[in-house]
Amino acid sequence: MIKKKIILLAMILLLAFPALALAGNGEIRATEIFETETIALSQTATSAVFKLFKLKPSAFFSVHVTDLTDDGTLKLTYEISADGVTYVTPSSASDIVTAHTKTSGPGGDGNDLYSFTPPLAKYMRIIATETGGGNAIVITVWLLIQ
């Protein structure tokens, strides 16, 4: 009888707070957000939208730049939204990375990981910009969320 009550209580909690089922497991989600994406000089590319409302508010965010070719410079930023329509870069936001090149990273091979902390929002997207002003870039970038 007690076991049934515990199961019933757990089911009620999960129905009332569905984010609990996703937010507390500590799983790291990795999504390739730019796959060999070419960005012309001084141009931008925008990732798909990520639904953050299923995550716990204290989630951890990182991007992993696994490849950058050509001689341009990469800047990564993020935009957030409450409604999934109007996106803004918060005034309190810092760039994720401002000057990543093909020789960045501990191995000097363009491969590096950057963490960032967006404010609470329902939706987020990543903006990649070529800022070197001289050459295009080709990037592969993953978003990691825990």
C-alpha cells in the first residue's frame, strides 16, 4: 500500500512538473549546431533554436569548436527569447568567444571548448560571425548542455 502511494505521488509530481523528468539527471546533451558551415567575411550564420524550458535553471552550457579552416576569425554569441519569435542579446551578455582562429586552442589546431552562462530564457540560438574582415571560415561547432 505504501509503495502504491509513493508511485502515485511520483506520477503526480512528474505530471505537475514535467521538467523534473529532464532536468535532474545530469545527462550531457551534445548537438552539432554548425556542420562544415561556410561563413563569408564579415557575415553571420545562425543555429537552430534550442528549447531551454525543459532544462533546470542552473544548466551548464559550452560550445566545442572542433574545426575551423581558412584564415578568418570566428566570434560566437547567443540570443535568447521568451516567446520564440523576438530574440535579443542581453545587455549583460558576454561573447562566448571573440577571436577563434585555425590556430586557437591548446593544441594550436583550431579545436577548443568555451563555457558560457545565458540568463534564464525559454529559447536560445547561437550566432557565428566571421570578424577577421579578410577571409571566410568553415566551422564545425557543437553545443553541450548539462
